[in-house]
Amino acid sequence: MADQFKDFADFVRQATGHAPYPYQARLAAEGLPGLLQAPTGAGKTVAAVLPWLHRRLVTAPEQTPRRLVYVLPARSLADQTAAVIRTWLDRLGLADQVGLHLLAGGAVQDGRWRRHPESTAILVGTQDVLLSRALMRGFADDRRMAAVSYGLLHNDAQWVFDELHLFGPAVATGVRLQRLREQLGTAAPTRTLWMSSTWDANGPDGSVVRVSPTDGGAARRVRRLELAPERYVEQLVRALLDAHVPGTRTVAVLNTLERARAVHRALSTKRPTVLLHPHFRLGDRPEPAELVVTTGAVEAGEDLSCRTLLTELAPWSSLVQRAGRCNRHGEHPEGGDLLWCTPPEGDRQPAVEQWLDAHEGEPVTAGQLFEARIAERPAPGEPLERAELLALFDTTAESPEVAGLVCAEDDAALLVAWRAWGPETDGKPAEDEPDPGRAELCPVPLAELAPLLADGRGWLRDQLDGHWRQATAEDLRPGGTVLLDAARGGYLPGTGWTPASPTPVEVTDGIGAPNWNFTCAAWISLDQHLMETEEEARALLTALPGLAADQQDAVRRAARYHDLGKSHDAFQQMLRGGGGEPPAGLLAKSKGEFSTGINPRRYFRHELVSALILLADGTDFLVSYLAAAHHGKVRIAARPGPDEAPLLLGVQDGDRTPEIALSSGELFPAGTLRTDAFREPSTWTELALGLRDRADLGPFRLAYLETLVRVSDWRSSARHDAPLPVDSNG
């Protein structure tokens, strides 16, 4: 790789088919800045991805973060950006070497990226998804995985925010997180790049690269439309049809999804028209055609170009992005047409209107839009305080509301899937109804879903008892998942999320498809699993930089001790209770066909027992904490299951554990368990918070150490994976 693409220009030509701009070559030589200001259409996506990738793989691998976290505004079509990057990786022959992961829409629950912390990877997602994970309250993420996402997003990562002024409250949060990383320390450097297509004298902290406009004749003519509010949709449709040039593309960008639906509906009666927005199931979104109606989703992450573009009046940064889609590549030498109008609610933008009126009838370039000195309204939201960040580290505590820190209220969304329930389940989910798979999921505006739940059509899984129950508007949280009754509509193939539609929704194939396809192929002893987990930890530590010797030692030892709690009789009964001929001695895993997964003690957590064994043995507390945290359930505290007192997570004071002899030569004597350290007032919590606040650790490094132990455990288990047997009945 290093020899083949030593020259950055060759690297970019191979990926994109054209030579890099000088400023992109500068970024490859010097690294990414804190702020990049360049006109729309100037290749900012290339500038953010390919210089980083070339440095990571060729010229400066040790100085370049191994994860690129590419953040798009909440309403964007993130899958389009991911598709472009995938094409580049394919052309470079790097698709197998560089992981590419989409964290948006139905793909938001993809967690494969967490299993390879030593690998070069690109994460593409929206601000709500990625920033909520950076706050350890990931939308649409399993709470048990929160520390792993957090650890990898705050260590050895290059964040990129595409279009600074479109992120609302996320700007203050993203800036503050970068400062907190610098203050509290990380295992490996993590940096942030903000990109903007509008001129701004006061960007975020850090170095600045400003690109001079060189777009020449790639212009669009400005023209104002006067539309009567009472006949707004009718007159807008007529204006679009009059302005459309056959054989070219015309795009209408509306400020609200509701109005985009109305215009699409009216326009479709005249000409074939595509509606483009983020609220589709995976694979359902249509490809752009000659006539496109869309929302602000095209403002970032979408390389859409058209001859004629109509936009409603919007804040300057949004208008610049929309205008940049008109004659984007200069493919219309005669110029494009940029039409604009005031929306019927009369939302005024005086400075924007004044600039547009001053250029009425004139051809304007991306450079002119970039150089215009139009001040943006300050983004709403409060900056993240250090105390807030530290409080979020406890994932067993009541979840503080973080939505206001990561996106505007109008951008809050959750995930919906449609299911068909017959009379055999009384028109509701069965007890064994599976969770939805990614192909079923559709991101939906929270505000549009809430009114639909009054008639009982929505269902969600209760977080306490795991059963399905009817959802209410009060249950809705960004990133949550709701099942809707397919018979009552709400989705159309060419329109996506359509809450007013009564047409029954076609249920997708693959309902309940498991997200795992493997089982354990053999009986695995406890000692074997512990030794293999330590081997995996050693291999990871060799591949990863940045940890002090004592922290590396803690990871190795925690890996070696993490499953000591499986020696508890309740866990051994579970492993041996499914039949077969298990070998003598303590087990860590049962052979797949004999595994029931049913523990005689509800809520039992073997990692709590591991922690109690290590505490009694006087093991270093960091090691004890990392061992306890390896499933994400016992971290800062251990919360009992509902109505399980006097037990705590299935553990009874007075329980006995047997002697455990490890092949490392270590011996843990038989003992009696006491849960006092986890009872209020909790000694464990006090000690764990001490780790979080320790100067040589801090929250970011501590979560990273947790991640390494957990990945080591996953990999040692994977050594014995075998495909699930195929059901002979299909």
C-alpha cells in the first residue's frame, strides 16, 4: 500500500478519477485543521476523508487517529456519504482493510465497528446518533454497549463535522467535548475538524484553513417567486412545471416534511416525481429523477446537482447549501436557475432576503455565496459542563436527558417497524415477538409519531420486565424503537413515512432475523477461557498505543480474571442443565446444542461475583472494576432487579464459591460472598468514581480500558464459534 500510493495525487486519482486540489494536498501533508472553510462544491468530503486516510495508511500512521468519525446533520442522507466513501475504498482496493460503518437510519444499531479497535475504520452517521454515544447515552444503542462506544469515540479518533452551521446545539457540545478530552486526557490523541461553506470569522478553536473560491462560471441565476399563502402549494407546483427544462433535473427544497409531502403529492399528478428525505426503510429510498421534492436533507452529505432549484427562504447556511446543488459541477454552461420564495408561514430572514433581492436576475457563483458576510443566528443550547459529562459515566443511573445537547428538538427521531398481528395473538405482539431487524427500521420524527399512539397502535419492549406493552407519547425518547400495527398504515413505498396514510404497510422480509449466527462448538473450561482472553488482551495491547505500563497490566489481569464469577453454583447449573456430557471441573461455556441460557436465579450476573471474589482477594481495584464491567451491567454501581431483595443481581449474601486454580499458578480460595460493598452507601461506587476522576485515568481512558477487556472476551469466545445448525424444516 505504502509503495503503491506513496504519492497523494495518485491516491486521489485512483479513488475519485481526478487530481486533488492544492488545499487537499496541503491537508495530506500537514494533517486536518480545526476548521476548514471552503465554498460548496469545493470537495470538502474528499478533503476530510482522503488526506486522513493517506496519512493513516501511508505517510504518518503513528500520528494519525485510526478512526474517522464523519458527522452529518441529523436530517441528512448519511447513507449517500457512506456510499461515496465505499466507492473510493473499492477503487483503492481497501474495502477489506478499512472498515466502513453507517450509523444512521435502519443501520444505526450496527455494532461491528466496536469489535476491531486496532483497525483503521470510518464511521459515518448523524449528529444525534454519534454525539449521544459520545455522551454514553447512545440513541438506539444497547446501554450495555455504551462504555465501548464511548471509549472508542473519545480515543484515537478524528471527528469531522460536515457543515458547522447546520448542527444547532451540537456545535457547543462538540467543541466542549474536544476541550474536555484535552483536559481529562485520552489514551491516544483525538481531534475535531469543523467544515463550513460560509464565511465565518469566529469558528471553533484550532487551526484554520480557508479555501479561496475558484469556481469561475459555475453559476445560477437568482429569481424571486411571489406565491399567495392561501394557494401556496398550487402556485409552487405551477412555478416548478414552468421552470423545468425537459431532459434536466429540477429540485424543490421545502422547509418542512409535511409541505414536501403535499408538494410531491400535487406534482406527482402532473409528472413523475421523486420525494427524497431520510424517513425511509433501508433500501426503499428512491433514486433522484428529473423532478425531485426534498427537505433540508440535501444540505449536507448529498452530491445532488440540478439545472433548476427552488428553495424556500431559510437561514443563510442552509440556503448556501441548497443553492450549491444548482449547477453544482458547472455541467450547464448557460447557468442554472435558483428560484426562491417565502414560505406560507412568513418565516423571514431579513439579511438573506436583502442579499437575494440585491442579486435578482444575476448569475451568482459558489464563491460569491461563500464570501457573503451574513451573520448566522447563534445556535441554541447550553454548553456541556464537566460535571454533566462525568455524571453521564454511570450507565446504571437514571438517564439524564441529553437530546438537547446533541440536536434541535425538531430533529429528534426514533425508529419504527411495522408488524402484522393476527387473531391468534389478539391483534398485538406475541410474548416471543422478536425485536425488529435493521431492514424493518424507519427513522421517524418523534413529534409526528406521538399523536398516533393514542389509539393503541404502537408497542415497545418494557425496559424492566422485557415484555411488549402499548406505547404512549410519554414513553417516546430519541433513538427508541416502536412497533406499529401494519394494518393501520403509516408508510408508503415511494413516500416513506406517511403518518396520514391508512394503506396497510407491506411487512418486510427477515422479521426477527437474529443479529448473530454462531454458537459455541465445544465445552470450554473456565481456565481455558480465562487464559485465552488474556492472550487476546496481550495481542490487542501490542497493536494499540498510548497506555501506561500499569494500565496495560490491569487490562491483562482483568482479562484473566473477568469470568471468575462463573464458578458460582447458579452459573454452573445453567451450563450443565441442558444435557450432554459436560466434562468435570469448572466450565465457562457449554456446547451450543446443550445450552439453555436459563439461570435458576433471575437477574444473576456472574460479573458481580467476579468483583466480589477479587475484592475479597485484595486485588487492585482497577483490575476488579474492569473485570466487573465486562458486560456493561456492573460498572459504577450494581442496581438490583425488580423485587429481588434481599438478593442483588441474583447473588445472596452467604453464597459460597469454590476454590479456583488457574494454570497461571494463581489460586483463589473457596469463599463466602458478601454484597455489602455494593449496598448503599456503596463503597464500590465511591472507589469507581475515584477511578473516573483519577488524573492518570479520567473517564475517557477508563472507558477505553473497559473496551479492551470486553473486546478480548468477545474474541476469545469467537475462537470456538460455529455456525448455528440449519433447521431441517426450513
